[in-house]
Amino acid sequence: MKVGDAVRAYRLDDTAPNAIMDSLGDQRLVVFTAGGGTGGAAYKPVARGQKLTFVLREGKYTDQETGSVWNLAGTAIDGSLKGTNLIPLPTKTSFWFALVAAEPDITVYEAVSGQ
């Protein structure tokens, strides 16, 4: 993912889905991973003007502010924000060696303990 001059990679090969809260450049973002290397998506974590913080709760992408449940496509499927869509951020999936060749200054997201 690229925001301005900042470039970061997120691993998709983890065995379980995840909701990764991060910032890249001046952009807050959330990355939903499907688990098992099957894919992921990145979004601005804001809905109806409210900043959201996402966690994976009982295997579901859930925002802590309203308890709404979201799908991988960035749509709230349950809770007070049901039917609301997050704004997607542009991403691409690639092999590591191709990313490093194209973006030598790339960083790799590393989870902070307890996250």
C-alpha cells in the first residue's frame, strides 16, 4: 500500500483473519485480512463522520465504537452502522521480491505486542 512517499506491505499468509489498525504517512487505515493468504482489503476507518477502531471479535471484523460488524468488502452487515460502506484505499497484491524491486524503501507491517 502506498500513501504519498510512504510504502508498506501487509502479510496475507497468516492462518487467521485479522483487522490491522495502522497509519501510513498521514493516513489512518485498517487492513482486513481474510486469513490463509486468500486476500485482504484496506479502508479509511471512518463511517458517517465517526473515526472507528477495528478489532477481530469472535472471528468478525468489529468496530469498537458502535459494535457494528463489517465484511471483507468494507460494508457493515450488523449493528447501528448496518449498510454503511467504508472508503476503500488502493492496494495491490504481489510477491515480496517484486515489491522490493519496485519499491526499495518499502516497510513491512509488524504487529505491536498485544495488538
